[in-house]
Amino acid sequence: MFSLEELFCHVDDFCQVFEPLWQRQLLSHHLKTRQRARSLSLSEVMTILIGFHQSHYRTFKHYYVHHVCQYWKQAFPTLVSYNRFVEWTPSCLFPLCCYLKRCFGRCTGISFIDATSLSVCHNRRIWQHKVCKDTAARGKTSVGWFYGFKLHLVVNECGELLNLTLTPGNTDDREPAFDLLTGLWGKVCADKGYVSKQLAKQLLDAFNIEFFAKPRRNMKNQLVRLTDKLLSRKRSIIETIIDQLKNISQIEHSRHRSPVNCWVNILCGLIAYCHQPKKPSLHMEWELPPAA
């Protein structure tokens, strides 16, 4: 059950520490500027943005006008108009990035990596799309072509996010894998899009990570450990997480009006999933042998 008070306490505790540090790091142009305080604090704006992805509303405008302004008026007594709130949304991009990093789980020795497409428009409207034309790209997945971004995720067997990155749609899945797995340990399971002897050797030499991917159909049969084969059958957990991110947290839609708001929407959806009380998880009834 979604708890507004619990969410706000988590976000506000983070902002109490983050905002002073952030203000000290900002560059100054040595000119006098008007520093008028907003009627809503940073933690309140972030809470409302994240709360949208934990609600049943499909559009942010209906959520803000018909839910926030009506039922959360006592919690946020200084609410502003919808247009003013949308103008404040881009200023939350960097704080949301830092807060998402804080919501990551811990590595348990069993990890899964995968990538999914985030379309920003229909394929028929690619040549008309202007919002993300400088950052998005046309790519191809197992289900066909798309135009947008790729979200690369690393999760553990408890369903917690360990690391992620967002790239243009034409990025190879193996390209950001090394950076994503930096600092992890144990075994990492991937699909056939990550097959690479060079990548597996680099991860083993650098971090002592046992990286194995599902072989392609045209590859020769190889001997595989029983534990690795069993883990490859459990790789559906990350597919379930991606499905929840798209259909429950709503990180993918084609109604964006600016690239920054698009990224804010993705970040808030990921944070909303991290606050989800019940996540997809594997109940491991057997133990993996210690890494050599």
C-alpha cells in the first residue's frame, strides 16, 4: 500500500543532506540575482513526482489536478497551478539522479543484467518526432525496430536495482556492461545479446566476476556448470522487473514535451519501483559454491 508520509520522510531526509552540499558545488557568475523561495520545497516536488508512478493515473495532469489538488491539499497546503509545477520539474533532474543512487540495493553475489527499449514515439512518426531527436536513436530488439532509448539494468535475486544506465537506442548491449558491473562480485547471468568471450575475460580479471550468457542457436555446445544452468533458468526475474517498470511504474510513453521531462519521468518510475514493498524475488533453496 502506497504511503505518502513514508515516501515524503525518505525523500526529505535525503534532501536535508543533499541540498546544502549541492548549493556549495554550484558555480557562481558573481552577479546579483533574485533568489525567491518557491512555495513548495524540493522534497515536496520530488514526492509528488514519484507519487504519480505509484498511483493508478495514466497522465500526470489528471493525477495532479484530480488527485493531488483535491486529496493531498492538507499535506501540501501551498500547492501551485499545474503549469507552474511543470515548470519546476526540470530542476529536479539532478537531485532525482542522486536519490535513485541511494535507493539501490546491495550485491549478494547473484546478479542479472539485461536491456530494454524505451520508445519515445511510434515508428510511423519517427521523421516527425522533435522532442528527443538530439538524444534518441533508432534501434532493434528481438521484437522489432523502435525509436528512443535503451535502459540497461542490473538486479540481484531479491529484485533490487544494483545499477543502471540510459543510452541511445542503437547502443550495443555489451558496450556499457563493464561499467555497469564495476564494483559487483560473484556470478552475473545475461541473455544471448551479451555473448562475448572478451567481456567475460575482462570481468573475471578485473573484478573476479563469473559472467555467463545464454548461448546463441548457431554456437557450438559447451560444458556448463549445473549452478550456471539453473541460474540461467531464473533469468526471467529481470524480465518481470522490466514488465513492472513499463506497465506499473510507467517509465515508457510517447507524450513527452521536452527531453528533460522524459528523463525525469524515467527516474521517478525507477524510484517508485525501488519503494515498492513487494518486489519480484527468487527463493534460492540451494547455495552457490564460493568463487575461485
